[in-house]
Amino acid sequence: MATALVTGGAGLIGSHIVDLLVSEGWQVRVLDNFEPQTHRNGPPAWLNPSAAYQTGDVRDRAALRAALDGVDVVFHEAAYGGYMPEIAKYIEVNSYGTALLLETIRDDALPVRKVIVASSQAVYDEGAYRGEDGALFFPETRPLAQLQAGIWEVRDACGHPATPVPTPERTPIGGQTVYAISKADQERLVMAWGRQTGIPTVALRYSCTYGPRQSIFNPYTGVIAIFCTRLLNDRAPVVYEDGHQTRDFCFVEDIARANLLVATDDRADGGVFNVGSGVGTAIGDLARLLAETLGVAVAPEFPGAFRPGEIRHLTSDFSRIAALGWQPQVPLAVGIARYLAWIRTQGDVAEYFTAAAARLREQRIVHLAGKG
Ligand SMILES: NC(=O)c1ccc[n+]([C@@H]2O[C@H](COP(=O)([O-])OP(=O)(O)OC[C@H]3O[C@@H](n4cnc5c(N)ncnc54)[C@H](O)[C@@H]3O)[C@@H](O)[C@H]2O)c1
């Protein structure tokens, strides 16, 4: 029986990986510090009784060493996520925590057979596009001045609006927000370490992942959860830009299955894979769909706010992982229905977005077009 370590195994994605591995007969250990931004009330109700939980931090070498004992496969999900105003903490938890994990395995010659890292579509500077000439191109992030002028769409070299197309893995990465930079760090560290040590590694670039257990406390990440907590308090979802920007939403159980696949299929070793639905959804439409499904008659607001460094359109080209046999199975409407059924079991849901929005404006993570 294989033994897994799932870092961040109390969170949205990690907890679904834990459940899947347990159901497949794995022995599962979790290292999680129950980050208060995500778990405001401490350890959540969904911890799996068949897994062993160690409360600890990926920035702590001794905690990592203990958690790694006897582990065959590491699923590295722990991260500080979203658009929080901190800078140093992202680098500490995501970049440094990953470096420490890898160093501990190598220095203590631990018999780990594979490391799978949770990367993100956020590592792309922008999605892929086709210009008027029909050629595929990879634009840079939109300049601040363009966004301040409220010109949202990506332009091709001749200044014409470009057509978004599914984004393949060869699209340039780098990261244009602090979170994205730290995710690119995590991915590069794990893949370079794998090449150096010969230990198989895989990076999965998840698209926007949602589903039951997505934190209802964190106003900085998870647009479906943020919009739902607003609507359940009769407040309008606040949509950035003009609402026509698109994202790829993937149900969390599909993401968990992709992890199991690459853990058990050697053809994945050394590979970087997009994992997404392949469907682009406009954020304005998402806000309306959630209001309608929740039965809340509140229209979204479009104040002309934007976040510099944000991607305009991104839909995953997941053909690389599809070639290994993975396909998304849960369409958005079904996944949203399952999320809403879950959120209704969570008692009184508060909304933390209003306070967070003021902080994000003050710290210039969110800007208003025409106002800087
Ligand atoms: N949810 C998404 O849309 C999405 C998209 C792309 C990539 N990802 C990545 O997937 C991974 C899991 O994301 P998620 O949505 O499940 O997030 P989540 O916040 O629900 O879960 C993260 C878990 O990590 C734990 N954690 C945070 N800091 C830690 C630390 N210092 N030490 C130990 N544990 C710590 C948290 O307590 C939490 O349980 C992350 O690496 C994230 O960057 C998520």
C-alpha cells in the first residue's frame, strides 16, 4: 500500500485528494497549519477519519521531516493563495516552503518516489490568442496605462482586438502578481529539483478550482465563493473590468482525479500539465448565474475596478493530460449546484469582501479605471 503526504490536505483541493486516495486504499498523512485566512474557525469538519493529520507549517523543517517519514508520493498543495496584500508571506510559504520540502527530502535521502506540485494557470502572463492574420501569439500582460484608460481587451501587433484561444503549456510563464510569481517559483523549483535528483516530479497547472469546502471566509480568492457570500448577504457581487473577461472553472473532484492519475502513471513524470475544463466563462455571466441559482434578486456591480497583472482571458488547453486519459467530468452548472447545496449547510454565511475591498484599494492591488 502506498503512503502519501498531502500538504495543505485540509483545504479545498487537498481534502478532495485525501478522500480520493483513502478510497483507493492509500495510507494518507496530511501536513496543514489550518491557515486562519482559510480556516477561520480552526480545523474544518471534513477531515477524513482514515487519514493522519499533523498540524504544522511547511516553513518548519522539523515538521516537514516528521510528515515525510515513510512517504512514497508527495502531493504539495499547501500555499498562501489569491490576491492578499502581503508580499513576503507568499514568498515564505510558497517559494521558501517548497524549497525546504525539496531540501529536506534530498538532504535526508528520504525514499520519496514522486513529488506532484500544485501549480496554477496564474503562472501564465496572459492567455493565448489568435491575431487577425490567424497566427497564434502570446501577448504580455496588459500595461497599467491601458487598464487605467478602461481598455480591457488584449490587442494584436496591429492594435486590433485579438481572439482568445485555449492556452497550451508552451505559453510563456513568469507570473505578474506576487501569488503568480510564487506559484511559478514552486513549479520551477520542483521541476528543476526533479531533473537534478532524478526523482520523478510533475506540475499540474490548475485552472480556477471550485466546489464544496472552498473557504467561505477568504475574501481574497475563489470568485465563486466570494460572489456567493455577497449574494447570501443580499449584497451585489463586485465584478472587475467589464465582466467580459473569461476564466476556466474546473470542479474540485476533477482536479483530485488528475492528481491520482499523474501519481500512478509514469508517463506523467517530468511533465507539466494544464488541468481545466476547456470552457471559458465570462465573470459577469457567472455573477448573474449564481444570483439566479441562489434565487437572490441582486444584480452585479461593475465599478470599473481592475487588478494590474490580471489575465484577461484564459481557457486551458488540457490536451496534454487528456492524452494520458484524463477528462473533466463535472460541467459548471452541475458543479455550482453542488457548491450551493454545500454552502447552504454552512449556517450563517458572513461576507468579508467589503472590508477586504477597502484594504485592496488602499494597497493598490485594486485600482479604479480613470482614477489610478
Ligand atoms: N483553488 C484554485 O482555484 C487553485 C487554482 C490554481 C492553483 N491552486 C493551488 O492549489 C493548491 C490548493 O489550493 P486550495 O484552493 O485547496 O487552497 P486552500 O486555501 O483551500 O487550501 C490550502 C491549504 O493549505 C494550508 N496551508 C496554507 N499555508 C500553509 C503552511 N504555511 N503550512 C501548512 N499548510 C498551509 C491551508 O491551511 C489550507 O488547508 C494551492 O497550492 C493553490 O495555490 C488553487
